[in-house]
Amino acid sequence: MINKKYPDTRLNKYTKLAIIAGLIVIIDQITKAAILHFLPLHESVPVISGFFSLTHIHNQGGAFGFLADQSSVVRGIVFLLISGLAICLIFYFYAKTPKTHHFLTTGFAFVLGGATGNMIDRIRFGKVVDFLDFFIKELHWPAFNVADSAITTGMTIFVIHLLFNKLPE
């Protein structure tokens, strides 16, 4: 029964998906455009000395350089197929997730936004623009971007849900 005195003011589940994923794509693309415009390729600007820099890098491969040595045609086909499959899976899981699982649906929206942001780069440039560079002395974590951060956050939420079958509502 619908309570007319106290209607559900929460966003429609798919509106929430569109807003969160859309914001991630916008932030991702704006930050990448700024890096492309203001920081020459392979240049670095220290932010926290000895720990974090903004470094303009183009990643032709996947995570950790996966398939970077393959031809651009092979990379393009593989990564567009993987991105397309990931987006379809996110929509499937999202549709199956109850509206009451707000944290999990937010995680799926993060993954969708991140996958879309990186897919836009692959379509536009044939590679992904990375710029967040964390390191300690000579030990560098591979550079990444806002989309990668969103994917990692969303997948972490999903894995926690799978492991513990419960997340905060």
C-alpha cells in the first residue's frame, strides 16, 4: 500500500544510476581534458613530495598495461568488447538488485560511470588518459584516473557484498 501522507521521496532506482554514473563520467572527462590541455605528455607536477604527482600518461593497454604490446586493432576490439560486456553485466546486476540495497546500487553506478569514462577515451583516442601517480621513492603504483578509481570503489563494494552478503542500507 502506498502511504500518501509520507510518499517515498527517494530517487527512482534508474534515475539514481544515471545521476551517479553521469557525474562520474563528467568528472572523469573534465579532469582528463584538463590534463590533456595543461600538462604535456610524460610531464609530472609534484603534489605531495615523494608520494603523489600529477603525471600525464597514455595507457594503450588495460589495467597494469594488459595487452599494451598488441596491435591497436586487437586492443580496440578486445577493450570495446570487454567494456560493452561489463556495461551489460552492470545493467543486469543493477536490475536484479532490490531498491533497498542503496550501497550496492551505488557501487554498480560507480562501475558503470568508470567503465563508460574509460570507454569514451578508447573510442576517442584508442587509449586511456591516466594522471594520478602515487609512489614511494622508486616504487610506483601504476598511474590511474577518476574512472579507474570509480571502478575500483564500485567493485570493492560488490565484493564486500558477495563476501558478507550484507552492506549498510
